Amino acid sequence: MVARVTHVRVKPEDIDESVRLFDESVIPAATQEEGFMGALLLVRDDGRALAIDLADSLDHAHANERNGFYQSQVTKFAGKIVDHPRREFYDVKVAKGVQGGLDLLVES
């Protein structure tokens, strides 16, 4: 499993709308991408955030950049992002306590 961690900063007044966009638009679209295993959004009051998406392989994580998916999701936040997003890839070595995979995305 791989994690793509995107470091981003939005205007503090746009935090709520950005969280809504991530939850209601980015996540549903991501579930259609091959290899998608889940996502987290960590946000601070000053607008700094980490968007962490999980994929079953680095190949699948890179594939959704090559096919334009990642870039199309970032453009949804145009006008809200303060700095250029920066991303890094990590191997997930321990994922205890995180259960359900795609099942976590199904609303109860």
C-alpha cells in the first residue's frame, strides 16, 4: 500500500467549503480510480492541510496522475488554495486500526 500525501494551504475562510468539496466531490470520484483504498483529510485552523490518499500500489497512484485525475481534482479548489500543493509518496508500513478500506466510504 502507498500513501500520496499532498501538502496544501487554503484560505482560512475557505476551510469549510474545501472540506465539503473534498468529501462530496473528490472522494466519490476517487473511488472510481483503480487501486484506490481510502483517503484522509487533516486540517488546521490556519488552513494548512494534508490530504492523504491510499492506493494498493505505486503504479496505480502514478496512473491517476498520468491520466489527469489528480490534476482535475486539484483544480476544484482554484481560488481557495494559497500556495502550490506539494506531494510526496510513502510506503505504508503499518496500518493497524484502519479497517474497512472502501467499506469506510459507505455511509451508515
